[in-house]
Amino acid sequence: MASSPTTSSSQSPRPPRPPRPNLAFRRLRGQRSPGEFAAAVRRAAREIDERVSCDARYIGRVEAGEIRCPNYAYERVFLHMFPGRTLTDLGFVPRSAVRGRGARTAEVAPVPRTTSPLSAPHETDGAYEPYVTTHDPYASYEPHEPHEIDDQNHEESDVQRRAFMSGGTATVAAASLGPWGLAFGGTAEAAPRSVRRAGEAEAGALEEAVRKIRLLDDRHGADGLYRRAAAPLRAAYALLDAGAARQATTERLHTGAGELAISVGWLAHDSGRFDDARSHYAEALATARVARDPALEAHAFCNTSFLARDAGRPREAVRAAQAAQYAARPLGSARLLSLLALREAGGWAGLADRTGCEQALTRAQALYGRGPCDADPEWMSFYGDAELAGLEAQCWSTLGDWQRAAHQARRATRLQDPHFTRNLALYTAELADDLARAGHPDEAAAAGLRVLDLLDEVQSSRVQTMLAGTARVLLPHRRASGVSAFLERHRALPRPA
């Protein structure tokens, strides 16, 4: 019988029910050990081009009933492993029973908030779910559809805990984001202290961390920065866990944490750690959805599209770029829409759709021609004439039009501000590869040598991968002028561990 609404507030709430073991799932495991079954789950994920980080601990949590409903990635894998069965057949409860208001109406009293997101009994485990969202992220949707709000907005709290997986205090966050943390000069260590809410100083430090990471990447590339950037990112999660007294500060923290997740994701992306990058971009997208921040959402989808293109998922690149444009239209930045159209063009090129690519390129150029405005995001400082030409070169290269690709890549190298050393190396590497494939080995070797000269300052797996491809193409032309010198210097490069 349900409790009466007039029940005295002094009555103690009913304690949470202990998890009920998932016996159906245990029967499906059979004689296999949890580790063996986890390996089978990972193999099944690869069969459907899904990524899950399943291990024996996850299987144990499912069988113990701690995970009442899997995230969407695991759901797809489990249904692939056991065709014809539903989640209920596998011993899970309906998603509506563990999400938002549906979960709350099924209980007399809410489950007390836990100190760690990993121990929350109603959470769906999914740190590596591609998109932390309750609907298809690429479908036509209204990104700021209002949802019902109660006293504490538990639905938003659920999403926040999923999006920010690290605990901690604002004190630790401030230590990480202070001058030493921003310089990446060691780890953030602080004695346990009482939690205090974040203020303007912490929000400002978070924003400065984002700027510093971008500056260092522009100058030196991602390889040497990625792991050292993890401490400020953990600190950002700690700030969000601690909360802020003012709504304006909370909004700055969400935006700053999301932008930092994108920046760290880009460092992973540029250094070839695509799975890590995908996870960071998904965190940023979740943050944007929680904060109802269309600018952050557009940025997250923009980078997701770029990653999908590089990872060989061109259709996803197109859809993510289109979702980014949907989110960005109300922002009033033609330059942002131009960049997003270029992301879409890259996806069409990967699909070998020349018409779709050319249409998107035409749209990108027209939008770019409208010029800059006050609505342009701060993170787009890299997007100028050189980047426009460089991205167009990549599209023509993907389509196999090497002459046009080389023409645009050469324009990019001439237009690039020397301050952006990494981009200069990238465009020159693109030029070398396009020239080599267009049948100009001597010019390609000269461009390749210029890239090698820049590698003392730039550490980028992307650039090194492009150079390796160029070297393979030039190998049959080793007798051409300058080619042997390039090949010898490239061969002498230290190989990554």
C-alpha cells in the first residue's frame, strides 16, 4: 500500500532494498568463468563494431544485481550475443524503471545519494558508452526540450553522475587547476579537507586550463601533453561534484568542464588514441545536454565528426556534423557553421560521394565569406584561411583528386600563421603526401624534409603517420632528386614505444 501524502516528515525513510541477484544472466554464463565470459562479450562487441570495456568485475556486478539495466552499448552487444531474447529475458529491468521519474515513482523513498558514482545501485554502468544520451544523438531533435523538474531535479543528477565519473573535493580541484596544475608540473595532491563549493576563482582557473592546453597544442602537438592533461580534467569533475553557490558559476563550470573534456579528447585524438578521444567527446556531449548549452553541444559534435572521419566511420561523421549544425544555427556564427559544413564535407568524401562533398564545400566557403562576428566561439581561433584550405585539401585527397588536394594544401602552408607550428607541420605533411601521389616525388620529398625540420618542436602522431605514408609512396622513387635524403632522415626518426 502506498504511503499517504500526509505522512509526517519526521518518519524515517524506508532504507533502500538490497540488489536482487540476476540469476537469468548467471545461467547464460554457464560453465565459463566471469573473465572468460567478459572476453566473449568483448568479442561480440567487435563483431558489431561496438566498443565496451567489459571485464570480470562488470560481469560480477551484473550477476549480483548491482547493474539493473545495461547502457545502450552493452544492450546492443547482449542482444547480439543472445538473439531473440529481450533485456527482460536476460534478467534486467526495463530502462524506465532505473531512469528519471520512472525510477522514482516505483519507490516509496528516493535512494540516498552515494559518495561514488560506481556504487550507485540504480546507475547504468557505461563510462565508455559512445553517447551518454537517452535518445539517438543524430536524430532530428530539439536539444533544449524542457523536462519536468522536481525539488532536486533527480533526473539531471542521474545524468551528471554518469557524465562526471571522478569524485573529489573543490580543494583538490583548486590545487590541480592552480599555477602548478596548469603548467602540468606534477600531480595534484592535497590532504583531505571539508568540501567547499566552487567560486569565481575556480571557474576562472578551469577556463584558463582550457586556454593553456590549446596554446600548448598549437605550438607543440598532442603527444607530449595528453597524459599530463588528465589532472586538470579530473579536477574539473571534482569542481562539478562540489557544486557552486551561484547559478552563473555553475554554468561556467559546466561549460569549462565540457570544453576541457573536448580539449583533452583532441589531445587523445591527435595522438592516435581514438577510443580515449571518443570517451572524452561523449563526456563533453553529456555535459552540454545537462547544461542545455548549444554552443558546447555543437563543439562536441564537431569534434566527434572529425574523429569519426579519421576512425573510418564516414557516415557517422556526416550525421555528427549535421547534428552540430542543428545545434549551432541559433548561435549566429557563420564561421562556426562554415567549419561544421567542412566536417560534413569530410564525411561525404569518406563515403566517396563527390556531389555531397562539393555541395558541403560550397556551403562552407559561402558561410566563411560572411566574415567573423562577435558570436564566433573562442575555441575557433585556429579557423582561418589556412584551415579552410587545409580541410578542403583533405577532402580532395580522400576523393583521390591529388592535383586539387596539392593545390589547396600548398595554399594552406602559405597562409598559415607560423605561430601555429603544429598546423604548419600538418599542412606541409598533407602537401608532401598529395604531391607524392600526384606523381611529383621531388617536390614531395622537399615538403617532407620541411616537416622533418619541424618535428623538433611538434609531437603529433597524426603528422608522423602521414609522413610514414608519404615515405611508402616515395620508396619506388628513391633515385629522384631529394627523395633518398628524405627517406634516410625519415628512417632515422625515433619510433614510438
